[in-house]
Amino acid sequence: MACMKLGSKSDAFQRQGQAWFCTTGLPSDIVVEVGEMSFHLHKFPLLSRSGVMERRIAEASKEGDDKCLIEISDLPGGDKTFELVAKFCYGVKLELTASNVVYLRCAAEHLEMTEEHGEGNLISQTETFFNQVVLKSWKDSIKALHSCDEVLEYADELNITKKCIESLAMRASTDPNLFGWPVVEHGGPMQSPGGSVLWNGISTGARPKHTSSDWWYEDASMLSFPLFKRLVTVMESRGIREDIIAGSLTYYTRKHLPGLKRRRGGPESSGRFSTPLGSGNVLSEEEQKNLLEEIQELLRMQKGLVPTKFFVDMLRIAKILKASPDCIANLEKRIGMQLDQAALEDLVMPSFSHTMETLYDVDSVQRILDHFLGTDQIMPGGVGSPCSSVDDGNLIGSPQSITPMTAVAKLIDGYLAEVAPDVNLKLPKFQALAASIPEYARLLDDGLYRAIDIYLKHHPWLAETERENLCRLLDCQKLSLEACTHAAQNERLPLRIIVQVLFFEQLQLRTSVAGCFLVSDNLDGGSRQLRSGGYVGGPNEGGGGGGGWATAVRENQVLKVGMDSMRMRVCELEKECSNMRQEIEKLGKTTKGGGSASNGVGSKTWENVSKKLGFGFKLKSHQMCSAQEGSVSKSNNENVKIEKLKDVKERRGKHKKASSISSER
């Protein structure tokens, strides 16, 4: 720590209770009261150094008091600073430090301790030390600026605060790895002019570790918020990166708001945005609320600049502290801008309402989602054409192709499943939040189905019409096979939804079987080419060609086995569908008043029921599958005929060859 000693006499001051006495052998002839402390001193040392003391002593002497009494109530730094000033007047050794130089400089200015009242007076001594020592060190500048809080008015008049802030901003905006600070000031190794580490003045050749850009966060967080705000404003004007400024604001907020100090899991719980250990004085609730509102105003409205978790924590604390509606609205808007970067635990916020209608703050999440939908979050490709598609329940493409809207849809579905068990959650709120997500955003409706199922389970009193209205949010064509299997056996779902699920499950299987038939035809054609030896790598070619032939045959056999099992499954589903069709036809007959109906009437009834259920399908899929089966059987018969013809030709050839040999003999 930088310091400078003034004077050469030994300490001649002694304290007795709330009074200081100068033990020079002469009785004191003046008493100076500063606050609750009394100083029994002598007139001459004081008036020879201070213009104010000279005038006050002269005024007291005119009144004829033998022992004058002087009261100083507004001295910067109080009685502790005057103790140092008095020692300086008596020539006692005085140690100037970064912690006391601001108090002494302001007190010297207040007491008019200029060069007119003695060469090398306190003003010149403190000014020199401040400019040549304190301002050249980061640590000393921080200490000096911290001490300006108690004498801020005097420090501003003397430009002490401004000089400290300018010095700190200049050093924070400069790469510390270029000059070796603040490594030296933080207890690191000394460096040579070339940058290598020094050991006992000898260069070791080793290079010091690089310092990160957040090295000054902890030191700056020790300042009061008014000084910290001024420091950050000057740093920003000097061109320091916005992410570094935002990082310092989050660090300061987490340190001084107790509600933000808990460590949370996730990538943001370590590194630059981790919660600092230790804190200063605990602020009152009103001070915490003011701090939160001002920090929120200082942060730029830019996506990704601050982690979403931080804004969620601030929103939670803002509601506890009853911050202004504008502050809460701005925080919700900030979260909505980067909702795709949030986690499920971030949205599960308890309700702080006095009415306590629900356990969770669903209204706030709805507003956050509305802000997200109001921003331009759609990737190139149009609003109605998502970038990814679904095949057998898996996403096609790399993770980078998933749009922010898709991530938010998955997040909201998870949130709905989390809040669905709340029995106080009304159906309109649940339904409105689920319906806010556009249809194209959900690549699969499994998450939404799970949330609806949980809601129906914990709200068994819902009417059948309410259940149907809620389930209309589901798109049965977007359910995976696992979800379809579960839904087909789910007694909580309306009958309409169960029938739709069974129909689309069968339709999906028919489409898969048709695709398998096409693949089988291609393989059969390839097998015929292999048998004829008409491609490179066939059995007629020497070397390793036989391996490719055997592999193709095995793959063809495996595919045929899979086809057989698939046909069996389709037959079972057709039987189930036929039974369901008969039951529905019976229902149609009973609704029309009973009686027998012809096959044409039954099929018409089935079509009407299908339209009412929203199937919207055509019978071409069945015809296509039948045509495929016919083509496959036809191709198999043709293969058998070709094989027979080949055998006949080979036998004729052998017979002709044997006849020619016998004739030659």
C-alpha cells in the first residue's frame, strides 16, 4: 500500500476517554470540539498552519477568554481526520495512504491550510501524493474513490471523484496483459520489461497467465451504487464492450441483492456470471428495490447480452419487493426477447399475488410468451414453413436447424405439464397458453398431449364438452407411435379423440407398409441383375465379388421377414378397424330410428361419421396398398417363370452338346 510519512517528532498525543491531550509540557490554551471529541491543544501550532483557525482564535481572543473554545461541526472526515490534522500541525510523523488522503485533502481545504500559512502545508502535500501515487495505481484509486462517499460534496468540488473515476476507467479499458497490471497489484509475480516473470530480480523466462476481462468486477462492486453507476457510465463512454459492462452490472446486482445470491445449476452458475462470495452491508428493502430498478434501466435492451436466468431472478425479486409496474413489465419484455434461451425451471415462478388464485404465475408467463411472439423470432423460410420436418418421431437435420420458435414450443409444453396439477388453474388460462403456440412450431404434439393428459387427470370434474374443446388443440397426425398407443388406451380422453388416434395410427402403418413394398420391388429388381451377373461385383467376377452377392441376398431375406410381420400387424389392425366400423354403423342405425340398412347405406354412414370425426382421408391409400400387393405377387410369379425358362434353356444346351460329341465319335 502506497504511503508517505510527514514530520519527524514522536507521537505526543494521548487519549483519555473522549478527549485528546498534547503532552508537550506546556498547558493547553485552546479546546477544539469536533463532534463528540475534545482536543486540548495550543494556539500557535494551529494558527501557523490554518487560516480558519487563525481567524477563529483571533475572534475568541477579542472576547477576553483565557482559554478559548472552538467548535467545528462540519469538518470533512470528523474527529478522526482532525486528529491527523492536529498531529501534522505539531510536526508529528503522519502517514498518508490511499484511504486517508481524500479526507485529509478535503479537511485541509476546509481549514485553508495553504502555502500562505507555511511552506509544504497539508494541501500541497496531499495533492502531490494523490496525483503522483494514488492515481497511478488501480487498487489505490479504488480505495480513494470508496472514501469519497462520506465527503462526496467536498470531493466533487475538488475534482477528486472525477480524477479517480477517469483513472479507473482508463485502466479498465486497457488490456491488462499488455502492462502486467493488475497482476502485480493482485499479488501476482513481478515482471520484467519484456514480460517474463521475475524471481529475486532475475528473469525466469516464464510468461504470466493472461488476465480475463472481468478482473475489475470485485473491486468495483465494493463501491456505493452512485459511484459505481458513474464509473460504469464513464467506462461505457470510453468504448468498453457492452458484454463486459453488462457483466459488471450483473455481478454488482448479485452481490448486493440477497435474493440473487443462491447458486443455481446450469452453465451460468460458473464463470464470469457466478455469484460472488462475500458482500458489503445489507441494504434495506427500499434500497434493494431502488437498486433493482436502476440496474434494470442501465442494462441495454439487447438479446443475449445477459443470461435469461438473471432476468428471471430479477423478476422474482422485483415482485417480492413490490417494484414499480414499469420495472416488472420491462423485465418480462427482456425475458420474452430471449425466451428460447430459457430453461423450464426459469419459468416455474410462484405466484406472489395476494389473492393466491394459482400456485404459479401463469399470467406472467403468458405475457412473456406474447412478447416473444411479438418479436421477429422466425428463421428464414416464412412463417408457415418451419425449417425442420419429422420422420418416425425424429428431427431431420442438425441441431442448428431447430428454430427458436420450436424451442419455445417445447419449453411451453413442458411448463404446461409442470403447472397442470394445480387444481386452481382454470381451463381458459391453460387453454389460452397452449393455443398461443403456432401449429407449425410443434414438430410433435407429444409434449402437448402429456400436458393435457395431466390436466385432465387432476381436473376430473370437467364436462365432456370442455374436454373435447381442450383436446382439439391436439393434432393426432403429429403424435408418435408411443403417444398413439398411450392415447388409444387413455380413458380420460373423449371418444372422438380416441377414434382419430386409432385411425391415424393405422394410416401411418399403411403408409409405412407401402413404402416397404416399394423398397422390396427395388431389391427384387437388383436380385435379378445379380443372378444374371450383369453388374460389376457379381458372382461371375473373380476376387471379392461373392461377398457383395451374399450380403444382398441376406438383406433381401431380412427385409422379407420384416414385410411378413408388417403384413400380420396390418391384418390385425384391419380387423380392429372393421369391428369399429360395424359398431359405428350400428350407432348410425340407432340414431336414424333403427331398421336394416344396405351396404351402401352403411358405407355412406361410415363416410359421414368419418367426416364428422375430422379424418379427411381418401380410400386411395387402401387401393394403393392393394395394388402394391398385387404388383409384388405378380413380380414374384414372373421371377418363377424366368427361372423355369432358364432351366429349360440350360438343359437344351447340354443335350445339344452331348449329341454333337456322340456324332463326332
